[in-house]
Amino acid sequence: MRIGLSSPVLADSGPRPPWEAEAGVAELRTVFTTADRLGYEFFTCPEHVSVSPGLARGERFYDPVATFSYLAAITERIRFLPYVLVLGLHHPLELAKRYGTLDHLSGGRVVLGVGVGNLEEEFALLGRPFADRGPRADDALRALRASLSVRLATYHGQYYHFTEQVISPHAVQEKVPIWVGGHSRRALRRAVTLGDGWAPAPVTYRGPDLETLPRMLAEHDLPEGFDVVITPPARLDPTGAPEAALDLVGRIGEAGATVVNLVVRHRDLAEYLDQLAAAAELFGLDRRD
């Protein structure tokens, strides 16, 4: 089981301890260089361009490209997962260039988390069509796959068309992993047919629980190497309740997950770092001390 991290600080959605609101660059450096040293698979960064004040999901969202570009320069192994990029807000060539450049600069450490999006006001604000965002996202995924890892990109689909467009630099990975978000059966079908993995929302955001997940996965013939990325339904406490943490991650694996997007309990930065170290030892991560 691979273990990644649902990043602190970079968004204020959900219940957050007070220290995150005041955290700045120094705290980010400490958190992410520690996670890199401890052997975590990835850390996440959500994406919203702008939101209205008082939005229930939070108001603070760091920009993934800017944030990950900075963090790529101070880490060595950990991968970068925007979770999720809203496909309808971007042209596929924009994503191929921005995240291809990040993949180039980081030595091939990008994993793309993508989704259809559901915040209509953000689409309207940016002048993007909302009603057909589903089929538009499908076409964007095909166009993105055609342009991410090549110098000369050509694609002709329902919504996007380009011929022999030079993308330089581009992604150094031969195939950048694309994990599709969304909690519905339609989202899973999109992931199986057009992506390399499925990363549904947690249960608290209408994602599948551990009883529903295997039933949904059984409806598909999953491709070889297909990832299922699950955020635990509760925060884990590797220092205070290690057996419960092990049990929950084990049950997540039995339900069909290949990757865990870990969230740990923490009251302050020091406790957060202690929890990361304890979880790394508990789950046998490849530490570099």
C-alpha cells in the first residue's frame, strides 16, 4: 500500500487546527521536506482560481503550479498531486505545458488529479461553459493524454483541436499518471476508460464508504496497474491509536484501494510532524534519515 498525504496549510476546507491559518513559507518547508525524507508517496494541493467569501468548502487555496514548483526545488522524491484540477477551467494545452514543465523541473514527479468540477459560479466567473462540462472533460482528458509527454502534439476531438503544436519543455515521464476524481459511477467509468486511477472524494464529501467501494469496483474490469486512491473516512492517530490506524488502512486495502491519501490528527505543527514520523514507521515507509 502506497501512502500519500492530504496536505495541511494549502487549503482551509474542513476542520483545521489554528496553526494552519497562521502558517507560512517556513512551515511549508518544514512539513514537506519532512514528508519527503520520511518516504511519503505524494502530497496534494487543491485548485480553485477564486471563490466567494464564506464558501463552505473554505476560502484559501494555494495555486498548485506555483506551490509545487517551489517545493520541487527543496525535495527529492515526493510526488506532486493537484487534487483536483478542474478540467473545464483550462485548455488541455495549458495543462500540458504547465504541468509538463513541472514534471520536467521535478525530474518526473507529477501525478495529475483531475475532475469535472461542480462550482458553477467559478465557471461563470471565468467565462467557461458549465452545462456540458462532462463530455468536455472527457475530450480534455483525451487531448491531455495526446499532448503531455510529446514535443509535437496533434489532437482532433469533439471540443479541442490542434495540429503539430510544439510543447517544449514537456513532461519527462513517458506516461504521466492521471487520477480521475469524482464519487459517482460515471466518474469511475471515466477513470477506467480515460485515466490511470480513480481518486474519489472522502465519505464526508459523498465518496464511497468501504462497503460500497468494492461493489463499485467489481462493476468494471480494471486495467493492469490501475490505482484506487482512498482518503480514510476518519483522521488517523498513529501515536495514540496505532493499532486502529493499521486496522483502518488494512480495511481500505481489502476494499480495493492501492493508495491511501492520509490525513492525521494534529493540534499544532510539532504534533503533526510527530504523527508523520509515527505513521511512516507504522506503515514501513522508505525513510531517509
